[in-house]
Amino acid sequence: MPEVVIAGLWLVLHVLEGRGYEWFPLAAAAAWGSHLLADAIFGRIPLLILGGRRVGFTFKTGGRVDAAVTWVLSVGCLPLAWWALGGPGL
């Protein structure tokens, strides 16, 4: 349920405020969002918050689309990982 996740991330943001962990809720939201996107591509997600009609593409996991998405995301994350580990900025 998205409202529970959003409330939890908001709470974490305010609990961690000023402690150097303000990045955590944004990272968690990005992870959750990418999980929902993958569910929409390779399965189905509810159209409404509390359920109802489900939408999605239902591509086969382990197929060509899965391999392409994995490759693109892996290559796309390399510059971010380099920057996060202290490399020169983007």
C-alpha cells in the first residue's frame, strides 16, 4: 500500500533530519519506484491504491526484454556508482 510506504518515508526523513541521512528516504523511494516499474513491466500492479483493476505488460522474466532492461540499468548505474564512491562529479 503506497500510503503506508509514503508515510513511513516521511517519518524517517523527519527522524533523521540533521543527522546526515537525509538521502535515505529518497534512495528508498527510488528503490520502491523501480520495483513498481519492474512489476508493471513483468507482471501487473493495481491501478488504484486499494486494489481494483490491475495493469501491466506481463513480459516474460528471463526473456529478451528482461535482459535488455537489466543491461541498460546496469550500464546506466555505473556513473552514479562512480560518483557515489567519490569519483569526479557528473
